[in-house]
Amino acid sequence: MRVVLTRWSVLLLCVLTLGGCSTIKGWFEIDDDEDPRQPVELEKFEQTVKAKRLWSTGVGDGQGDGLYRIEPVIGDGRIYAASADGEVKALDVTNGRRVWDADLELPISGGVGLYENSIFLGASDGFVIRLDASNGDLVWRAAVTGEVLAPPQGNGKVVVAQTYDGKLHGLDFTTGERLWTYDSNMPVLTIRGTSTPILQGNRVIAGFSNGRVVGFEAATGAVEWEARVAIPQGRSEIERIVDVDGSMALLGNELFASSYQGFVVSIDINTGRKLWERPVSSVSGVSQGFGNVYASDEDGTVIAFLRTGQGQRWTQDALGWRGLGRPVPVSSYLAVADFEGYVHLLSQVDGSFVGRFRPDSDGVRADMLSDGNVLYVFGNSGDLQAYELSSTSR
């Protein structure tokens, strides 16, 4: 039986930052028949939405063996994707045809970020890379203090990248020279992963493994505000893990973020004031749409929180312990992928199942992308695919 992705990403991938990898005694001694975290079996239902594959293109070895979540990005009619073995491709977003490709000969662990005519990548051996988005040429490569597990971001003046050692780096956009570094004082035990920084104007917003989201001045790295998403609780280090991982969502001046063993929160980005919070335990991040904020709990429950903070609109608990990724709105549906590579389509209105398909039997860890009624899925094996969703009743 395959191991649940949630167990890998939350417990097996916890590391002691001061002493390398750590194993959890007794974890591998659990009998599958007695394990309460076994993934539920999928039940059949009448599908009212079909997913038609428009195109498929291979990108290197995909997520490789490092359990990365290297996600593509869309801009100016192209989709840019990278693989763990250093292959980068620019494709026509409508038909998947190659515009250019490049072999960086570096192990990639974080990407892809995009700003105007530049794309940004992070390497597992501690580099941030800027490429010319028009042809894939290298603009610069800059050393940072550790593995980059999320897409670096730029604004034309600064490129920001978060490293797995709990630091956020500001680099000169033109030269890659390091301008500033912020150290979040990483806790002893943490999950393998980081959130993706958000750059809005001259403000950077980043989430850290200490359970905090911090707003910075992009040019200098000066801290403007801090907001707690979760407070470590419990006696053991495992119980005290409160990482803010995965993608955050920004709507106007309102930021939505989630943490492991904590909350989904709404934050005013001008002041850092927390507007509301609701309990959740998630490492895959949040999204928003239809007046909802969506999150996948570690136990496999998909939850739609009212964006006003006045409770839940609906929950879907039929995907228990299936290692769900971040829910992604696409048209009037919500797509969420699991550890076996199934993509489940839910109604944004009530959370009911409307469709299901399986683009990659190796699983889907990277965030999916959507544009109108088209969903883009980058599977772990390296297949980047585009699917058009439509109602079967038409």
C-alpha cells in the first residue's frame, strides 16, 4: 500500500534544523490495518463535469526525488515550467507548443516566479536564478544561504527568495547582489517547505515556520508588521509545529493564509491587523473565490470558509487522508489533487463532487493553475497538461 502523502509532508519530512534529519520512533511500526490515517477509498458518483485534455508536454523529470512542489506560471500567452533536473520550458499556453527550452545544469527546487520579461527559479544547492523570459538566457545567478523551495518573486527593483533555513533574502533585480536578509529564527522542528512570498508594490509579505506572517519594505527589508497565524502549543516538538507553508491569497488589501496545527486567517496588509481566524491544519495553502476562502485540512477535509469570517459555507470530508494539495478555483468549480494523482472537481457553491480525472498516477504536488475554464496540471512525473472543463449537460 502506498504511503499517505500527508504523512510524508508533515511527519517524515520534519527535520531538526540544528542536527539534520530526524526519525520519529514508532512511526514506521504502525500496521496499515490499524492506522487511522489510511487514505479513504474513492467512491463513484455521477459526473456532471468532464475534463477534456487539450495538450500534454513533458518537462524533464518533473518534481524529481526531492518531494518538491515546483509550480509553473502563466504570463503573456505563455506557461513557464521547470523540473528538478534543471530543464526549463516556455510553452504556448493555448496548444503547449515549445517556444524555447533551456538546461540550467542545476538541481531546481523552487519556481517558477515571473515579473514582466523575467522568470525566477531557486536551486537546491542555494542559488537564485533570473532568466530572460523571451528566450531563456541566463541573466544572473546569485548565492543565498540555503535551499529555495518556493518561487522567488520580483518587482523590477528587488527579487525576494525564501530559503529553507528560515531566511528571506532581498536581491538587486538588475545584478542579483544581495541587498538584505531577514532571519525568522526557525524553530527546532519544522516541515519541509516554505510559503511563496508575495510582492505588491514596495511591500513583501512572507510566511514562516514560526507561525508568523511578516510584512516588509521591499527595498530595505525593514519589518513593517507581524501577524501570528498560530501559536506553538503542546509538550513535544511535533505538537508545536505551526509552519505557514503553501500559497497565500491576496484580494485587495486582505491577505489569507493558513498554518499547520493552527488557523486560516485574514490579515489587513496595511496594518498587519488580524481580521478573523478559523481553526485548520494545512500545509498546502489557501485560495479564494465565490466569496469563499478554500483550504485542505491535513485530514483530507476540504473547507470553504466565508470570506467575511462568519464561519464555514460548506465542508467536504469524503477525501480523508488523501494528501490533498491546495484547492484551485476554475470556472465555477474547485479542483483539488491528491497523492495518487486524481484531480477532484467540486462545486464552489456547496462542495459536492461534480467530476474526477487522473492526469498523473505518480501524484500531483505542485499547485495547479487555472485560466477561465482551463486547468493546468504539472504532475510529479513531469507531464504538464491542460484540461478544459465543461458541463456534460450541455
